[in-house]
Amino acid sequence: MTHSDADLVVLAQAGDAGALGVLLARHEAGMRAVALSLLGYGPDAEDAVQDAMVVAVRRIGEVRDPAAVAPWLRTIVRNNARMTLRGPRPVPVAEPEWFTPPSTTPTPEEALDRTALRDWVWHAVGQLSESDRLVTLLRYFSDASSYEQIAAVCGVPVGTVRSRLSHARRALAGGLRTSSASAYADSTAADDARWREGRDMIDTAMRGDFDRVVREHWWPDAEMIVPGGRRGGRDLAVRGMNGDLEAGVRQRLRNVVSSGNVLIWETDLLSPPDDPEHCPPAALWLQQLYQGRVWRFTLFHPLPARV
């Protein structure tokens, strides 16, 4: 039996990844036509379509009129294309009339929390290679979401970022198309544990004992990288944190994203009242793990979103 668009949306909102895959395959040609009309033939048009598919996974639960899902998908692509024409910006989130807006703007992680597809998504992300998984987490679940910022964090050319993202999105889309009603591990407990761990470590650091955090959770030969700046080991990280504390800077954990051996913390940086411009407003901690301990730490300050 061939399901209608409305039927597929209802099934997808109930957690059926396969139904969402059928829906996206059905409307892929129309989505691509919109991208081509605005961007012409080339990688930007394909990026706009693939990004829209990932956005749809996150936001399918917000569609209020399931029968109107086709224009909803095309609107996402159109917004993606327009943002590409305007220049580098964070990942777009379409807001056409057919979806129910949340009372407050959610983070990508919070948006995913509200969908029944959450466990499927994290299972699928976990199946990616580590390099593809890293750019995917940065693109869709962090503030360092532009190609240029991802390239800086990863230390690779923008073209490599595009290639890895394209490969990852094809894998995710293929997984949707072949998915069945399989059961996937509940990711909530693992996420809760990562949040508790992150809060405990940041609290310990704010009390002036970041050295203990590093000793207990980093490998002795761990490397610290500041893109475009310093490189060093554990001592560099401890000196940097202690220097910030002495200057009156504090950090507050805002977001935690993890999959496999990739762990990302995003923090708000709070400058001292007498020097409000002392530091950037936010920091991204990229922690690459081996056997549960940090072997490489990258500290990055995302650029504020353009408006």
C-alpha cells in the first residue's frame, strides 16, 4: 500500500525512520529543483538539499499540517539556498506556516530531544567514521556550524569539510531509506551521564582545581590545540584556565554533544564586571577520546551568528 504524505508524517512523528526516508525520497526531486533554481548546478545546491534532509529529521515533530509537508521541505531548501547566497551562516532552521513554533528557540540538541527519531539519529551518527562524525556534530549540534569554523576546529581545508559532510549526509539519508522498525538503544541515559560529568568537571575547574580534572581525565601526553594560536600539552591547558580564573573569568556549561570518541562541550564565558570585553562570549571544547580519556583537546571560540 502506498502511504500518503500525511500518513508518512504521522508515522515519522511516531518514530518510524523508514517512513521519513520514504517521504524524503518522494520529495527529493522537488527539493533539488528549488535549490537549482536559486543556486544553479554545483555543490552548493546539493548541500542545500542534504542539509534540508538533516533539518527535517530534527524538526519533523513540529509539522502541524502533515498534508502540507512538501512545501515545508521546499521552504527549508529555499532558506538554505538564500543563506548560502548571503554568505556563511549557522545551519538554517525553516519556519514556514505549517509548523508549530516552540515557546522558546531550542538548541539543536533540544530540538532533537523532542522527536521520536532521537535514538535512531544517534545510532546512525555513531555508525559514521570518526572524521565524518566530527564534522556532523559540529555542523548540526554546535555553534561552530559554518564550513569555515568547522575547518578551523578540525584543521582541514573547507573543501575537506564539504566532502566529509556530503559523505555523512548521504550515509544518514541512506540509513533512513533502508531503516525498518528496528529498536535502537536509548541514548537518554548516556547523554545524562555526559551532562553530569561535564557539569562536575566545569564546577571543579571553577573552584581552581582544573589540574585535578586534567590529571584524572586526560592522557599524560595529551595535546592541546588553539586553532590559529598555541599548541601544547596538559600544562598549557592548566595555565590557561588558571589565568582566566585569576582575571575573574568564569565558564558555564551550555551544551554537551557526544558520539563515540568525540565529546563537545560548549560554554558561556563570563567576563569580570569591571572588564566586560575581556574574553569572547563563548568557547567550544572539542575533546577527542581514547579509552575514555582525552588525547587531543581543541579550544575554539565560535563567531557570533550573523543577523
